[in-house]
Amino acid sequence: MAPRRTLVALVSSISILAAGALASPAAAHGRGGTPERFAQQVSTRAVLGHLAALQQIADRNGGNRAALTPGYEASARYVEKTLRKAGYRTERDPFTFDREVIDTATLTAGATAYEVDQMAFSPNAPAGGVTADLAAPTDPLGCAPDDWAGVEVTGRIALVSRGVCPFGDKAVNAEAAGAVGVVIYNNVPDVQLFGTLGAEGLVEVPVAGIRQADGQALATALAAGPVTVTLDLSSHVETVESFNVIAETRQGRDDNVVMLGAHLDGVEEGPGINDNGTGSAAILEVAVQLAKSHTRHHNTVRFAWWGAEELGLQGSTAYVAELATQEGELDRIATYLNYDMVGSPNYIIGVYDADQSTYPAPVEVPAGSEATEDVLTTWFDSVGQPWVDTEFSGRSDYQAFILNGIPASGLFTGADDIKTDEEVALFGGTAGITHDPNYHSAGDDLSNVNRTALAIMTKAIAASTYSLAWDTSAINGVSGPGDDRPRPWPGHGHGRHGDQDDRTLWERAS
């Protein structure tokens, strides 16, 4: 559990009212707007309406909204239509990437065949597969090299459980101990394990994911005596194309952009409503209400619905890589806020731990990220809402931003981690099961969303967006309205959209 914090006064950007609420520079300018008032405009009911639309899209398109499918295309059209109705000009930002296509994925033990998935970045097995006895570490998680001490693993296939450390660490440790293949079983019931090693070349042996019950059955059999299995994995790579959806406010200085993002795609196994319809729907309604408010805020607010996140953070990575080729474009982004799963049924109220007060970050944390985190935590403190830190790991669409030095933070209600007694004391729910028991499964439908969590997070997203639209001086020292020159759409320099008539739609209003 994260330590509770006292209220933080953000220099120039946010102050605490006597009533305990956030004050916006808008109020100081006599415009009457505050983060609290704006948060009230962004209703949970409207967000749920967007989620219902995404559920209907999944129902009509094979039960999912995965990248490269008709369900994703329909989801993007819904977002675009909603934004255009609110007055935005939308952009489809295309990108290509190499996608791994599975040719063979089998695991057999005698007459029993198990459903398996070849992990992303796993090498193929030799022709005909690898046949060998199983071996298990002394600690089923296999997160440390010492877990294999005293275990005969050379020439065998390692069997390890999901949990605690990345899949890549488990595979590296097993291969170093002599394993010729690795099978990782899930730590939640009834869900096939789909995973990634995180990078090419970590290991030279095939690595597969299987269901919890199958892994436990193999582990039980192994405890009783030798178990011989055949692991056969093969895949090939195809180059495919998808797209992000981008939109930004008409108002705001061109050289100081506050960016919000959520991945729009889900997994093939289900509708993807909590993961990540919730984040997508929340920022969509924030965008709609920000346009309706007609607020002449100081900073541009840019919204992104990322494509192919579930296939390896492809859309956000390509977007940032393209900006990096254009002089000054990354410098224009004051901060990035990521919203990936904000309605988990057994929820926590989690904030990315940029100041590392609870979790040491496994990545370099860009300057300004602490102040971005403070915008979110100060809101929660001001309304008396408990919250906890979640690791600032970069394992979502903020990864490319922080790797390029852009400040970031975000919110998270939990995925496949087990809820603790301490978290139950803060948020209710059930200890000993995951934050989202339907994570990456067919059960991730509209009934999988906790409305209380969604309401809490929606208000936080709205209030923080409104505050940052006015002032980011605590993050990057930039304040005030800046230069009032008109700019071409979309404001991030792609230079490939529309003609002059289109661009004039995005000139600053008088």
C-alpha cells in the first residue's frame, strides 16, 4: 500500500482551496471555470454510453475489437464520429509493423494435448518440435537464477508459473540453467496465457504460455515422477498496417501541448471493455465536454486513441518515433497522461509512481513526471479519495514517451495482480483474487466494469485535464497564453493532411 500523502501545492499550476478542492488559473482569470466544475460536466453516465457502444461494436464483429479487425475499424469510426460531432477535426495516423503469425503451437504429453501460445519474441522450435522431460524450479515462479540451484534442468523443458517478474526474466533464468524450452502457466483460472518476452534475442529456446489448470496438472504429475512432453512452436512475420486516432483542441498555445492517451484496441479473446474501452471512453467524454465548455485555456490538449497496443505498443511507439524525426516536435509536449484500464471490477485506485515513493522504477523517470503525478494525487487528496502507487514501469503506451524524455503519469485500476487485504481496507472488494478476473478474456464485457471505480477515475481525468489545459508551470515552467498565431492541423508536424481549406478549420478563434 502506498503511503498516504498530504495535500501538495503545485507552484503556479494548482493550489488548494480552503474547501479542499483544486483551483484553476481559469478562476483567477475571472472565467468562472474550475477543475471541480469541469469534472461534474464529464458524467459517468456518458462514459458508460460510450462503453455500451463499444460493446455493441464487439457483438457485431465476432466478439472483439482487436487491432486489424472489423471491430477495431468500427471502434475508430465511433470515436471519430463522436469527436466530429463535438467540433473536432480527427486524424488517422497510420503505421506499419511486423506481426508474428503462429503456424504451429502445440504441447503434448503422451495422449494429452494442451492449448498453448507462442510468446511474442520467442524463437521457433526446431522442425518437429522439442521432446524432453519437464523440470520445475524450487520456487515455481523462477524469477531468480538461484531458483534452479540443485535442479536437473539441462536438456529439459522448464515449467514455471506466471507472477512477480517479467516472462523474459523467467525464460532467461531457465535457459541459463540449461533448459531447451520454457512453458509458463497462468496464475489466474480459465484464461489462456498470451505474453511477450519484451524484446528480440533474449533467449534461443522456444517459450510458450498455457492455462493455469494445465500448468498445475503438469506440475502435479512432475512431482510424482518424470513427465515427457513435446513442445512445437513455429511462426512467421508479416508486415501489416493499422492506425491511431488523433484529435486536439482548437484553443491553446502551439508550443505547449498536454497529451492524453488510451489504447483503443482489445485482445481477440473478448470485447475489451475494461481493457481498454474504459480509458478510451473516459478521454473521449473529456474531449467532448472540453469542446462544449468553450474554454479559452492556455495550452493545447491533444487526445490519442492508440492502435495495436495489445500487439506490442505499436501505435504509440510509431507515433513518438515519427515525432522524433521532426525538429522540436517532442519538445512541444509538456506531459503525457496514460489511461489503460480504469474500471476494473475488483479495483484499486492506482497512480503511476513517478516519484518512486513506493516502487523503484525499472526505467529512467523523465523530469516533470513527479509533478504530473502530483496533479492526479492532489485531486484525490482534495476530495478525500484513497489511492495507491502502481509501478512506473513503462509497460503501456507511455513507454515511448518516457524513453524520449517526455514527462508522464497515469491512472490504473488493476489487471492480473492479486488484491491484498490492505487494498480491500482502502477500496473494498475481495482479497486473494485478481483486480480483473476477466482480464484478456471473453468475460471482459460491459458487466465487467465497476461503475464506482469508473466514476472516481473519470472525475480525476477530467479535473487534471482541465488544470493542465490552463497551466503546466509546475511540470515544465511554462505558463500563460503564449503566442496567438494560427497553426495548421494537426499541430504535430506530420504535414500530410488536408488542403488549405481544411487547415483554416483549426485556426485560432477570435
